[in-house]
Amino acid sequence: MGLLGKTVSEGRSGRGWAYRLRALIARVEPLTTTRRLSGPFDYLLPEEPVGVGSVVKVPFGHQRLEGVVVGLTDVTDVPREKLVRADGVRADTVPD
């Protein structure tokens, strides 16, 4: 066990360390025309049900963007205290 009750394991990239969390992580690709993004980015799951393909609102820098959930996981390279929650799930985008 690592600090704060987190289990430390090898990251998804095979480099460095990752934090295995009890809650699932949503991997979100922001919907933007900016070409310099190297996503997807990891967010805590929103309160509402979400699945791959759902469109969610995410804080991104000094703005809030819509993004598509491209994966769900329980491993992230981001420390727990730096993860933020996705929210505002568009109901018409939640897969069955």
C-alpha cells in the first residue's frame, strides 16, 4: 500500500508509477479544434451513469469543455489529489 491508502502499481505506459484507485476513472478526449492536445485525459467518474461514448463536461485549464469518454479504468498515472470529476453527462449520449 502506498500513501493515503492507494496501492502503487506500474503505470499504463509501463513507465513510472500509477495509483490504483477504488473508484473508476473515465478517460476523456476533449472535443476541441486544438491540435496540440495529447489526450485522452483522466477524470473521476461523474455522479451520473456514464459509459464509453458518453459526452461529459470536463474542467480543462481555465475553461469547461465537452469531451467523449473513450475508456473506463481503475488505473491512472495521475495522483488522486490532482484528479477532478467529470460532470454534466449529456443524457442523449449514454450508451445502453
